[in-house]
Amino acid sequence: MTAYILQRVFQAVAVMIVVAFVSFLLFNFVGDPVDNMVGQEASFEDREAMRDSLGLNDPFIVQFGRFLGNAVQGEFGISYRLQRPVAALISERMPATLELVGASAILSILLGIPLGVYTGIKRYAMSSRTILTLSLIGVSLPTFVIGILLIYVFSVNLGWLPSFGRGQVTQLGWWSTGFLTVSGWKAIIMPSVTLALFQMTLILRLVRSEMLEVMRTDYIKFARARGLPDRMINFGHAFKNTLVPVITIIGLNVGSLIAFSIITETVFQWPGMGFLFIQAVGFADIPVMAAYLVLVAAIFVTINLFVDILYFVVDPRLRVERTVSAGGGE
Amino acid sequence: MALLEVENLRVEFPTRRGSLLALDDVSFQIEEGEVLGVVGESGAGKSLTGAAIIGLLEPPGRVTAGEIKLEDRRIDNLSYEEMRKIRGEKIGAIFQDPLTSLNPLYTIGRQLIETIRVHMDLTQEEAKGRAIDLLGEVGIPAAERRIDSYPHEFSGGMRQRVVIALALCANPRLIIADEPTTALDVSIQAQIIALIKKLCREHKTAVMLITHDMGVIAETADRVAVMYAGRIAEVGPVRRVVKQPKHPYTVGLMGAIPMVGHDVERLTQIDGAMPRLTEIPRGCSFNPRCPKVFARCREERPELMHAGRNAEAACWQFDKEGRRG
Ligand SMILES: Nc1ncnc2c1ncn2[C@@H]1O[C@H](COP(=O)(O)OP(=O)(O)O)[C@@H](O)[C@H]1O
Ligand SMILES: [Mg+2]
């Protein structure tokens, strides 16, 4: 098992190096950072001096090495647009994004799984059909449309919830949280619902179809023939067998929440990394874009690693096969 | 009083184009401790009969007529919850494929213990003790250690032994074994059959042994019911049925068992194939394939009738009054 995990970690590192390389290429080939930092009327000599001081005239490999070294230390340089260290900008914005993504993930899992199990077991019930039909709306409406609809109803018409921002935040060390104030809670409702809806639908539908699949298996029939109560069959036997695919989708789900949060943050003016990223794109603010790319990739890779390890916990068959192959047998 | 009595059982599958009659007028009995073999081609309705008895017909299939009585009490009209208590406790079941009958995510011990505790008032420790005893009984070596293994750590034959232990957890009066060896290696089949036979003799458990292997039936069963197209063609003691089959279909089957382990389904002794449920002919459903067919067979459907000593067959040949042809 250790060997399997080491192998996974190694893969994760490899992926990160590739991502770092891509974001490094961004630096070198998208736009000219010097253009962004000096005015239009700067002379050629001024520009060259600037290039030298930024190390932009060094050999490619040296530059990439320096980039990697800095990236590992969380150093991504100075934002062209805001003229502040990228690391500081990101760490200011990260709590907002992570709180939004965390709230959405919990919402989509806590609603998606029970609804999926329910509609899987009560296959023909009217309630199941209604839930499924409604969930179709969840997948077919684009995120920004849902966001705008919510704003229209709850902010513009009813005036219950704020249409933008995080409300009042409290500083806990470097972390700023919105969960300690009423306005913070109010502010996160609409963005997290908007973000969660699509993922919740995916989880619901996946859990349902996995449940239907598992309910047809011989071991469920045999569990019935042994006279086990339904509750034990549904949750103990059937649901547990849906966990491997469900864990996979939840892992992907958290990753895509981060990606989709760009849109949600823009719609709700949520002061997170996604919003920062969109503004950086508009300005070709390469250091911010590169840092965001590397960070999001790091989060994805970490989640995947975590998911791979969870498989082990859930499925004993994997434990054996992997230890056998890791031990060099067969 | 027989342990199990099935009377005029009818099972239908409602479909858009009318109802499919999958079992029609099936009647038989199983005595305490008796092994009843049920034989017939694939699709004859053997599994459906077993499923109807344990109340696990797959919807939309349902019992539309007849009665099933266990120990003189009707069980075909019980609620799901009442029937659940009978499953496992009074009637155990063993299915065809041991590789897929066990939940892959739980140790066999956990599956045994949960089954024991659902049906018997035992503590975890007591149930574990019983589970180890059962595993020993079905021939799993080093049961105390193996109880913590997962299904995939056992071979097919060993898994089927675990399945048998699971069926025996609460000491049921009847075991329905639906092709318990079909999925297994030929070399292991005889061992598993011998094990079922031995255990049921020791526990005085009756067995409904469903198979299309006439060799297995000849060796194991006390009586045989031969099924054809959702009906019973012939019933009788195994020796009589093997030596003097009455129904022309059984005659064909017997002519086709040169050796143990041979598959009835692959035999070509009887021309043609069993009709599908939608194409069952008028009269006797076997008439298009029957070498002894006469006019009445194409008109009227025969019930099981007396066909000599120890013999009942659904064939007009044996109808004393109306015999023609
Ligand atoms: N869910 C179902 N819907 C329609 N017909 C079915 C269904 N299950 C079984 N049948 C039909 O019932 C008949 C008997 O099936 P079965 O009892 O499985 O046969 P076997 O004797 O091989 O065990 C078959 O003709 C099959 O087509
Ligand atoms: Mg069958």
C-alpha cells in the first residue's frame, strides 16, 4: 500500500511540474510583461534595463529553474496590475473562495447523496420522478442564469439577501471568515446555492444510477433471500457498494467547484481568487494568472490523491490486488 | 402433512401486449427432510417457482392464482415484512453464482453474523461462535481465521460453501438451491452436491434442488418434478422416473442422460425447442415436439393425472376414459 501511495505522490509531483511549465510558458509567450509595467513612451534602453533586472534575458532553462524554485516557496512575483506581491494577493483572496467552495461542496453532497439514494430505492414513486425532473433543470440552466435569477428574486424583488460581496468578515490570523457574522451567512447563501446546484444534480443522478445498478446484483438478491431487513440492505449493502464511483465524482466535483467558482464569483462580485483571476485575464496580469493556475492544479492533484487513498479504505479488493502487485508478485 | 405445498400456482408478468403466463397450474409438495429435484430446460419456470415460494418474484411478476403453504400456513399472501422473517429463518436459498452472491465489501464473518443476528437472539460473540461452527460444518478449513477474509480471497467452490453456510444460518426447514453448481468447475460440482446432501440429512432440512443436470438429480433427489413451459409435466420418485419415465418429454430427457454431469439443455434427443411464453401452442404445450401426439393433445391441455404406480404425468396417454389415438 505504501508503494502504491508513493507512486501516486510521484505522479502528482510530475503533474505539478507540467502545470508549472505551462504557466511558465504563459510568462514568456503571452504578452510582454515589460509593456505592462512601463509606459508606451519608454525608450528601448529603459525596456532592456527592465528586462535585465527581471531576468527575462537569461537562458530559458535558468528562467524555468528560477520560476520553479520561487513557485515552491509560493513566490510568483509582483502583480502587474496591482503592483503587490502575488502571494499576498492570493492569500487574501483564498479564504473567500475556499469558504464558498466548501459550503457548496457540503451542500451538494448533503443533498445529492440522500436524494440519489432515495430516488434509487423508491424508483417508481411520484416523489422520485418529481425530484428527477427538477434536477434536470439543475443541469440544463447555466450557472450565471441561475445566479442572476436568484439575485433578481431575492435581492432586487424581495430584498432579503445581498447581491454582491461577502458581508462583514472577521479576521482570524491571515484567514478571513464570513461565518462569524449574520451578514456573512446571508451573503454566502446565494453564491453557494448557485455553485452547488449543478454538482448536486450530478451527484444525485450518479448515486441513483449506481443504486439501481447495485440493487440488481446477485448479492442484493441473496441478501433479501437471507431475510435481511430493507434498511440493512439499502444502506449497509447497496449504498456502500456505490461509494467508489461516488467518491470519484465527489473528488472531481470539488475540483470543478473551484473552476466554476470563477463564474459564480464574477456574478456575485465575490472577492475570491476566481474574481481576481478574471480581472487578471482582462489585464494580461501574467503573474496572477500563473499563480492561480498552479494553485488550482495543486488543489486538484491533492484531491485526486486523497480520492485514490479513499478507494483503499472502501474496497478490500483493491487493497489485495495492489499489495500483490506492489510486492512484485504475479 | 407436507412441509411445503404448492397448489395450482400461477405466475404472470403483465406486459403492454397482455399478460405473460409464466407459471400455470403448478402443484407439488415437499415433505420434511425430503430432496425434491426440479428439472427442465432453461426457461421452463424452475427459478420462477423458487422465487415465488420465497416471495421474491421480480416486479412486475406476481402470483395471480394458487396457494403456497409452509407447515400448513399460507405464505403467498403475507406482507413483505412477515415474508422477510420467513426467508432465511424457515426457507433458505442458494443461488447459481457463488462469485456474485456475496457482498464484496464485507468479510464473510460479517455477512454470517448479521444474518444470524437478524434471525436469532444472540450476542455478537455468540453469533460469531455460531458462524465459525457453520463454516467448519461446510468444510472451510481454519474457520476461526478465515472468518475475517473477504469473498475475493476464496475460490469459487469455497465461496459456494460460504453461501451454503449463509443459507443454513438460522437452521431453515427448507432450502431452495437454484442450480447451485452450474457456475462451478466440474471437479467441484460433485463435492458441493454431496455437501448439500449431507448437511440437509444431518439437519433434517428439505431441499428443492433446481437443476438441468439429470445426473445430479438421479444421485441426490428423493423425488423429481419435471417442468416444461411453465407447467409440471411429471412427478414421481426418482428411481421410477429415471427407469420408467411416463411423459414423452421425460422419456426424451432420460434417453438423453448417458452420464453424470451432462447438460440436458444441450441435448438434441428431442427435436425442436421449448416454445417461448408468447407462443405456447393450444392443447398440450409439448405437442409439436411429441412423438406420441394425437388429436386430443392439440385441442385440450392435460392436467397432472395418475399414470401408473407412483406416477403422475400431464399427458393424455394416461387418461383412461378419454383415450384415443
Ligand atoms: N422479468 C421477467 N419478465 C418476463 N418474463 C420473465 C421474467 N423473468 C422470467 N421470465 C420468463 O419466465 C420463464 C421462466 O423463467 P425461469 O424460471 O428463469 O426459467 P428456468 O427454468 O430456466 O429457471 C422464462 O420463459 C422467462 O422468459
Ligand atoms: Mg433458472
